[in-house]
Amino acid sequence: MSLLTADQELCQRDGICAEVCPTAIIEFKDKDAFPTLVDGGEKLCIRCGHCVAVCPHGARFAPSGHNLQPVKWLVVYETDEVLRMTELVIDWMRHLIKEDSPLAATMNLNRIVSFWESGNDLICRNAPHIIVAYAQKDDRTAPAACTIALTYLTLAAPSFDLGTCWAGYFNTAATFWGPMQQELGLPEGNINFGAMMVGYPKFKYQRMPLRNEAEITWR
């Protein structure tokens, strides 16, 4: 089946799909024709799906389904499992301290470990759940896609009365510490690209923190 397929009963031949196509590969051979791909269009298509999304008549679809969508999710739901993984993060920090890694001083790991040993969790902040975004390690689109997906997650969470926080220590340990990677158990060839703590917030934040003015260059 052709990559570009128009339902001729629904298509109004209004040209919107061709106008929004970022690679300009959709054409109408004449005013009465239905949309088709230009010669070589299948190789030029970036599978963005804009033609599908913009059609007001629902006449377009892409049967190949090659829109990359690389992000996959791991939801660590059980609080005991979150705690076990947090302990593995602490083990990783202790290893860096023992090896006198420069990261130990840069990340103030002695302080974090000390807090943990006194019963205070600065890793996951006692969050009951962790959500990990992961993808194929060799997919060049994965880092940005996972970051964007996690950003949308943190924006959507308040609608469900949930709070979120980026789990930086957790994600870094999962990137470099073998026991942590084993505990995550991601499919072979996949790696984590970000992690988010999730739970019901103890406090309600009243306002945005102060931000520096944006640096904007006008041309």
C-alpha cells in the first residue's frame, strides 16, 4: 500500500495536507486530482504525521506507521521497590566516594550519604513511585524525545493532583551503575534517558520561583 493514502469519499481536495507538509512531497497533479506523493516522496518523507493530524475531514492516514515515537516507559509503582532502588543509588555514591571520584565532591555525595544514614532521603524524597523514560540506546532521537515526554508528564501531573520532580541522582546511577541497571531490567539494547518522582505532594506551592529575564536577540 502506498505511504500516502487518501479516502476519496472523504477527501475534499482542499490542499491543506500539501501546504503543511514540511518536506513538500504532497502534490495535486490537477485541480480534480486527489493528493499523491511526488516522485521519490517515500524516501523523502520524515513520517511526522502532519498531513494526518491537520486533515479536517479525517481523509488521510499513513498505513506504514513509521512515525518513530521512540519513548517507552517503566513505572516503578511499588514503594518497596522504589526504596530498594534508592538504596542502590546510595551504594553507587558510596562506591564513588571510596574510589575518590571527582564526582563525589562535585555532587556533594558525602552529605547525601550522611543524610541517608540518618534516615533522610535526598535521592527520591520518599516519593512512592518512579517513572523512567527509556529507549533504544542507539536511537539519536531518543534523548530529546524522552526529555520532551517527561516534560509533558510533569506538566500534566497537576491535573491529577499529583506532584513530580526530576530524579537526577536516580537517573545518573541508572546510567552508570551496573547493579542499578540490572534492577531496572530494561530490555536489551535500551537505556534510561530520564526519571521522574511521582506522588501526592505534601505541600502546595503558591507561586513560580523567581526567574532571570529571558535573553532574547532580535534580528
